[in-house]
Amino acid sequence: MRNKSWIGLGVLVATTLSASAAIAQTIGFSQIGSESGWRAAETTITHNQAEQRGINLKFADAQQKQENQIKAIRSFIAQGVDAILLAPVVATGWDSVLKEAKESEIPVVLLDRMVDAPKDLYLTAVGSNLVHEGRVAGQWLVDKVGGKSCNIVELQGTTGSSPAIDRKKGFGEAIAGHDNLKIIRSQTGDFTRTKGKEVMESFLKAENGGANICALYAHNDDMAVGAIQAIKEAGLKPGKDILIVSIDAVPDIFKAMAAGEANATVELTPNMAGPAFDALDAYRKNGTMPAKFIQTESKLYTQDDDPMAVYEVKKDLGY
Ligand code: AHR
């Protein structure tokens, strides 16, 4: 039986739901796609978490298209699921479908990315502080280069997505006031290895074969891994001739760090589903309203953090 009022009627919710506590929940998950190792891990972990908790998970892969996510959400609503997890590909354009879910009394939990929509249209959001991630990456570079002059190229995530917007902002904030650091080129690599490599090749060509470039900031590790390949093919040494800082902490970036070909990454946990299911469970059982934003940690890793050991720990986690 579905939660009959997820906005405000806590007591009624608690009473109604205590009787149905033993009934298996059906939860729809609208996933963006599989653009990165990080995303693959999030998908695997969500399935595992659902299985461990006896949740019937309905999974929909949107293949990077918002229209597919909107269709999936409408289909979840039509099926009468108990809750919906949404990893929104872009930030805008969600109001109507979120209103439909609300009118159907189905709580929606956002995973890893934010939306530009009224906060009452979703129950909670689980994710990192994406601006902070960018700041951590930027601060690492500021400290690393000291007073030296440094031209930076930036590989942005998917245009219009909240991580692309916020990671750019945070990095910009960290380097602001350091006139020796300058972003000379910035373009989307769509969070993929292929596009990261392709765009890095064009940066290298445009910047004297890479001689003008001191550092790469990539909004995710997969683009950095693609770019590392491009830098090697251009006859330069990634991690030395061009410093590499990125975000996610996927196993492959630790392999690259162990080989001296990447310098730093900011970790984003792929376990968004655990806190999301906990929040939904508490809400369903006794009407506990979760915090509007459940924040995960953002840890910086560098070559000093025994990257091969971290790789060994992470390699079988579903990335
Ligand atoms: O929203 C999180 C971002 O999306 C990850 O950093 C990236 O790898 C992914 O595809």
C-alpha cells in the first residue's frame, strides 16, 4: 500500500503505514544512462541495496535523454510504485512531471544531481556538495603550482547538468584571485572517456601541441582517463607535463595515479541508494521527514595516498 500523504500528514502516514510495514516496496529508479564508471557503480550499488532490503526495484535507463526519464517517471506513476529515485540528467524541465508524482502521492528522491524546481516537489536529495568538489579540485591545483604561471584546460560535464554547472563554479571560486592560474579553454566532454579524449585532442592541437597547457581540470575521472590517452598520443607525459585533477575517484584513475599519469581526484561515493532507501523507510514507517539534502563526503586523493591500494579496494565494487 502506498504512502498516502508525503507532505505534512506525518501522523496519518505513520498509522496507515505501520500496518503495511511488512509489504515489499516497489521503487522505480530513473537512471541517466551509463556514461561513466561512476554511474555504472551507482547502478550496481542501487540494485544491490534494493536486493538486500527486499525492495522490488524497477530500473529504467534513459540513455542520456531527459525525455526518456520523463516517460519512465510517468510509467512508474501509472504502475503505482511506492517511491521514485531520480538521477536527473539536466537541472531544468522537471516541474510538470514532479508535480504529477506529487499529485499521485509518490515521494521522489533525487540522486547525485540537483534540479531547478520547487523543493516541495521532492522528498529529499542525496548527493555531494558539487560546488565544494570543484573548490577542492581548484584548491589542490592552487597549492600544487604555487606562484608559477599555469594555463588550465577544462573538460566540463554534460551541458545543463548540475555537476557541470557547480563543479565549474567551485573550481572558478578556488582559483579566483590567483592571477597566475588561468582557464584558457573549456568545453564539454559529456562525462565520457571518448568525448574527453576527443576534446583533449582538440585542446592539444590548438595549444601548440600542449606546450601551452600546464593543467587539465576534468569534471569527472572518465574524461580525464580519455584525456590522458590523448596527451600520451601527443608525445607528452600526463601527470608531469600536464597536471591532471578530476572528480569521482573511480578505480581507473587510481591506476593512472599509481603510474604517475594523474595527480588528484575528489571522491564521490556511488552509494546514493543506501541513504535514499533509509530516508524512504523512516518516512514510510513513522512519517519522519528527512533533511531536504542528505550530503555525502568529498575526499581528496593524491598520488601520496597509495593509489594502488585504493585501486585494489575499489576494483570489484561495480565501477
Ligand atoms: O552526477 C555525478 C556525475 O555524473 C559523476 O561525477 C559523473 O561521472 C557522472 O556521470
